[in-house]
Amino acid sequence: MSSFHQRPLGQSGLTLSAIGWGTVKLGRNQGVKYPSRFELPSDADAARLLDTAHECGINLLDTAPAYGISEERLGKLLGSSAHDWVISSKTGEEYIDGVSHFDFSAEHTRRSVERSLKRLNRDWLDIVLVHSDGNDVDVIENTGAFETLAKLKQEGYIRAFGMSTKTVAGGILAARESDCVMVTYNPGHTEEQPVIDECLRLNKGVLLKKALASGHLNSDDADPVQTSLDFAYAHKGVTSAIIGTINPQHLRDNIAKAKRSLA
Ligand SMILES: NC(=O)c1ccc[n+]([C@@H]2O[C@H](COP(=O)([O-])OP(=O)(O)OC[C@H]3O[C@@H](n4cnc5c(N)ncnc54)[C@H](OP(=O)(O)O)[C@@H]3O)[C@@H](O)[C@H]2O)c1
């Protein structure tokens, strides 16, 4: 396994590779906004992607109940090596028969984490994020999701929790009330930078989603992946950029380019 930049996730005690593997495309190809249609990778291809990620020094996998069959597939593919990875999953969004439903209640939050533990074949989850419906502040203040995750952390079922937010106010509140925040941040979407600033100030973890603009890259740029990764890592508050790919060459390129940005 080659070495790759590892960083602490705030004060959580977890150490993450500066790139994580995002697994939407492992489990879901309906109702997604990628530039082109795709088939889910076969088990053999998915296993090769995991091997490549591991060989390149990636230790972080990001999944969610809302990513179709991503959690189940990861659980089967990882088997007994499931504890060798840092796994981040989510709660709050369910994607059933092509439609998203949200449930942030205490009961659902606990059931969802128990189900993720089973699917992923783990005794604990490293990170659980509330999967926002856009009403970040209301979800944090009025639903019981954060309180339940804090209890699950005390009980030893999760190591860290936070929220994948969609608003600046919600991201800042999540930074204050939890261990980490997942935000959208790329050269074409800088609105949520104040959340990363706040996480840096408070020493909380930051995970980036859509660092490559979900594949809608700037075609006027000779190397938009390098530009995006340089941009992501220029902010000292960023812990890890979770990048989704089912193309092994892209995975290797992203790691090589991340190394260049971080050199
Ligand atoms: N919590 C949330 O609300 C939320 C929302 C969105 C995403 N996420 C998480 O964040 C992860 C990343 O987000 P994302 O998948 O939307 O966006 P992303 O990582 O910005 O972009 C992924 C897209 O970029 C393409 N790509 C990757 N590397 C490339 C390269 N070197 N050259 C050209 N194209 C490349 C991929 O296609 P190929 O497969 O062809 O490489 C894929 O279509 C997700 O997988 C998920 O884990 C969370």
C-alpha cells in the first residue's frame, strides 16, 4: 500500500485519507445528476476499485441508505476487512422506488444506524451524517436526530457524527453542535466557504462533496480535475474530499493529482 496524506477529522480521534471514495455510483443510477447515464459496476469491477483505493492509501469510504444498494454492496464486498476502513454513512434520507423520503425522528435515526451496521458488517460506524433535506437548522434544532446520534456515540455504536448540509446557517450550526460537516465546495460553488472557515476555527472536521462538481467540469480548463483539487486543498479547514468515481483510471488520476496539490 502506498502512503497518502492522512489528516485528523477535527477532534474525533479519526484519521482520514485526504481523498475518500464516494459510492453513490456503486449503488444507484436513477435520479442522479451526473453528466451521463451509467451502469452500476459489476461485483468484480467494484472489488477492483476497492483494491485500487486501498493500494493507493485511501482509507475512507462514504455511503448512505439513500445511495440505492451501496451499503449492502459495500458490506458484501468488504467482508471481514470492513473494519480496515473508515466508513461514513448517513441517516435521514431514504430512496425507495425512485422517490426520496426524509425522516429525522429519534426512532428512525436509531433504526437507520442499526440497519447500516448490519448492512456494512460492522460493530460500529466511524462517521454518521444527517442527510439534509435542505432545512438544516430546523432538522438540527427540532427533530431529535442530533440528540440520538450523540447518544449512539456515547453507547459506542458510532465514533463521530455530523451533517451533510445545504445552507451556510445550517453548516455553521452543525459545526458547533457536532464533530464534522460535509459541504459542497468547488471552484464554481464557493457559497459554503464560511462553514469551512468556522470548522477550521473550531477544529471540526470537513468532508467535501461534489469537489469535482459531480463531473460537470469546466471544459475551458486544460486540467479541471487538478484545478478543482488545488482549490479544495488550498483551504486549510478541509479534511478530506470525497470523490465519486467508478473509473479506475480516474481514481488513480485523482490520487496523483491530489498528491500534487498537497505536495
Ligand atoms: N450527502 C450528500 O447530500 C451528498 C450529495 C452528493 C454527494 N455526496 C457524496 O460525495 C461523493 C462525491 O459527490 P459526487 O459523486 O456527486 O461528485 P464528484 O465527486 O464531484 O464527481 C463525481 C463525478 O465526476 C466524475 N469523475 C471523477 N473523477 C474524474 C476524473 N479524474 N476525470 C473526469 N471525471 C471524473 C465521475 O465519473 P466517473 O465515474 O466516470 O469517474 C462522476 O460522474 C458522492 O459519491 C457521495 O459519497 C453526498
